[in-house]
Amino acid sequence: MSGIAGWIDHERDLRREQPTLRAMTAALAQRGPDGERLWVTEHAALGTRWSDAAGTGAPAQPWVLQDAGRTVLAAAVTGVLYDTGDLCRALGVSATATQAELVGRAWLRWGERFAEHLDGAFAVAIWSEQRRELVLARDRLGNQPLYYHPFGAGVLFGSERKAILAHPAVEPVVDADGLRELFSYAGTAGHGILKGFHQVPPGHVLRFTEGRRSSYRYWQLTAEEHTDDRATTIARIRELLGDSVRRTLGTGAVPGILLSGGIDSSAVTALAHQALAERGGGPVRTFTVSFGSAEEFKQDEIWGSPDAPFVQSVVRHLGTEHTDLVLNTADIIDPAVRGAVLRAKDVPSPLGNMNTSLHLLCGAVREHVGSVLLGEIADAVFGGFAWVHNKELVEAPTLPWVAMARFGGGKHGLGGDLLAPDLLGKLDLNGYCADAYAGSMAEVPRLDGESGQTLRMREITYFHLTRWLETLLSHDESLASAVGLGTRMPYCDWRLVNYAYNVPWELKSFDGREKSLLRAAVADLLPDDVVNRAKSPYPVTQDPAYGRALCARMEALLADPTAPATPLADTAGVRALIDDPSVLDSGMRAWVARANVEMLLGLNDWLRRYGVKVEL
């Protein structure tokens, strides 16, 4: 756990700006509650926060290299690098070298290709005093966030938007394009939502010199012919995932695991259990969130089964040390919790109680462990999303999740149905989604001669592994970081991702079920009921009181003449929902309707708490 913030200015003496720089760094305190350091030269400043959750005496950052009393460079990194032993040997440095030192020396050795030699989930900032150059880089899949904002004769940057917003000269403004991105969940690489804000795209190295920015893409998905038969493919998936789990476990304090009882997190739990047993450690610590008891669960077209019985099956089978967190409506509608979620993410989100419940779960987990393994992105890698198995949605000429929202009654993007008609006319959310779809279609790496279902499923997978991940990974990382919990995601291993990307669809779903390959790869490690469990997404509350509580908040919004979102809302549509909130209870229509409500309420809180100016 760590955070970085900084300011480069080629015309200003930043040694006189330390109060501002300290405010930027302090804005990331939740990411690094155990230490802070500010390094400043005339034209460059780099602030860091760090956590010693593992209890190993985490070294201070940034790492600064000097030669004959003169600064050569300073480097800082967030996240975690795996297999650092190989990197130490390649660079000829001690095995005790810090991650920041390895990053800095890798830059000196390999230049802008340095990130190709880094393996892990990371975001990097390097200042070269000799070249007067800032280097920002992000890992291949985008596990770690890193934002920047061109400013004056330089650039501001930070692990979260709030670090940049802490600069007194930065005004938070959202324009039409930012609203389009918010209300489509498009996950456009490099988009920062706020005007003037950008994010380093996954797999990229950016270089900033005086008056110039250059970009080098060091990794991307590639299309390769898949020649392995089924048995070999299954064995290879097992090998790649097992290796990734071992790397993400690390050699320090053992992370916990968020266990849902689905095949994704259960596979990670089983492989972690196996890896720990091989080195004489264990047991695995697992954590689960739920709403009420399994008996209260109501099956619908999205959520097919309660998690609890399957979680207990895994716990019994592997002998994990398990903790349950059971939430109720009051927990997840609590204004304080919703405010904490907004501060964690810095922008509104359509995910509602998925946000608040995950935030509360991460807080509970942090009391026991410093980091956690997640089963995220397995759906993107292996084809587990519900919309992948619906022919109508697969063929829709828009982003798959937007097609899913339309299938559930949505009309405008994802979460935009309660915006005022004139605003919707200006934004044209569906047009924006269609343009995003077309842009991704033009990028898809494909093989010559591919056609039909094989090509189409490659295209859909590409949308998931690029655009969907850009929102999903930040969702998990930001909510966990807000309580000082580190996240590690074994399915994000780039070797596994690219291998699976090239497996033909008929092999990925060889037995007619979602994620056939993953099930087969770990079938010997898990109970049969878990291996055969049909996909059921992250749990949400089915309590009608949650919908009524959302409506009460919307009613308060309409009654507040100072509410900044009221002029942007479809008042008639909001009142119709307040009069009949039953659509918010459960199922597909509730998923869509809740997204609409959550986005309107979140927009209002965001505009007010962050002082965001709307510029249309």
C-alpha cells in the first residue's frame, strides 16, 4: 500500500511551494498511513505515502540516486513487483534493494522500455534531473491508478484525483465529455473524467519534458493462433493461474482472500491453499460479505443462488480460517459510508450497494490482514458475464454492459435515465457508447481469416479486457485503498490473460457452460458443488427497504433548492419512481433502475462535496 503525488514545473521554484506539495501528499494519507516523505528540487517535487501493513519496516520513498553530490534521479512506485530476485540479478544490485530503487535503476538501464522488465501491479513516477524529464508508467492491465493534469509549464500527478485537486489552483470542472464517460461506464483508456485530468493508460510509459509529452506502449493484447488441444489448454490454464497465485501470495505476510463461493474466488483460494501447504504455511484466511441468511435469498434472472452454502463448502474442504460479514440495509444506506465511498472513488458510480458493501467488507478485512487476493476479472478472461451468453446482447453494436442495461429497461447509457431530457439531448449517451464501441472494434487484435462466433467472441473479450477492466479494477483498488487494504488479483497476470484471449470460444465453453476452462483446470481442488455452481454475481441486497431508502433520498434532493443535481434531473421521472419503487427490489430491472438512482444521487453529492462546476 502506497501513494504518490508530485508536481513538475520548468519555470517555477518548487522549493517555495512545499505547503501545497504537502497538501497533495496528505490527500493520499489513507493509502499510506504509516509514513510520508516529500522530496523537492528546484523544478520537481515527489511526495509519497506508504503503509507497513506487512510489518516488515517498509522503506521510505522516493529512492534518490546521487553522483558526486548531484542528484541523478528520484523514483517512487505504488503497488507490488513480483519476482524481484530476477530483476535484482539483471541489474546487478543487492537482493535487499527496494522496489523504488529497482524501478529507478531499470529506467537507467533500459530507458522507456524499462517497464517491460517489471512484473506486477504497479504505477511508477521517475524524475530525471539530468534530462529534466518526468516519467510515468502503469502496469500492463492497469491494476494501479495514476492520474496527471498538465499545469502551467509542467504537470501535476497523483495516485488519485484528490491529490491533484489538493492543489489550490486546480478547479474541479466536468464538461459534457466527462459526463458522457461517467454515464456510460465506457472505461476509455486515459480518460480522467474531470476537465484537464488524464490517466496513464495501462501498459504505457509517458514522458514529459519541457513543452512535450511522448507516449510509449510497452504491452498490449496480441492475436496468436491457438494450437493446443483441450487437455493441453486446461493444463496450461492451471499452470499459469497457479504460478500467478504463488507470485501474488509473495513471501511476506500472507494475504487474505475474498471468497464468494463462485469458481473464480474458490479457485484462487484452493491454489493459495496448495501453495502455502507446499512451503509449510497456512491456513488460508477467507472473508465473505452477505445480506441476511441463505434462507432469505430469492432467486432471480441474475442472482441464481446464495453464496453462503458454497462458501461453507470451500471452507470445510480446505480448512480455511473464515470470517463472515453480514450486512443489513441500514449499513449500506448509511450516509457516512456512502460519503466514504465517494471520497474513495472521487467520482460517482452506478454500482450503489456493491460499493458500500465492498467498502465495509474491506474495512473488516483490514482488521485481520494488510492485503487481500481477489477473484476479479475471471469473467473477462474466461467469458463469464451474463451478456456473453445472450445472442441478442452479443450482437448489439454497443458496449456489452450498455446492451445489458437496455435489455433490463435502460434507455441512456448506464445510469443516465433520470437525467433531464434537454441534458440527455446534449450528451447523446447512446451515440457516445456507439462511438466507443466503434473505436474498440477498430483496435481489436485478430487473426487473418477469423469470422463468425470465433471473431465475435474475440471482440467481446477485447471490450472486457480493456474498457470494462479500466472501471472494474479501479473500483476494487480504490475502495480497498481507502481503508489501507492492498489488493492483488491473480487473474490479472498478463501471460494468463493473453493466452486465454487466444483460446477459441468453442474451447472456452466446451461443455456449454460459462468458464468451462477454469472449471476444468481446478476441478480436482474443489468440491463438486462449487465446481458446478452456475455464475452468480457479487451479492446485492434484495430488501425492498433499500429501494425505499433510495427514493427517500431522491425526494429530499427534489425538495432541496440548493441541490446542484436538481436542475440536471428529470423531475417527472424521479417522481414516478418515488411513487412506485418496486422496480428497485431485485433482478435485472432493479440492477438498471438502481444504477439510474445511484448515479443521480452520487452526482449530486459529488457536485456538492467536491465543488465540481458543470460546464456544458
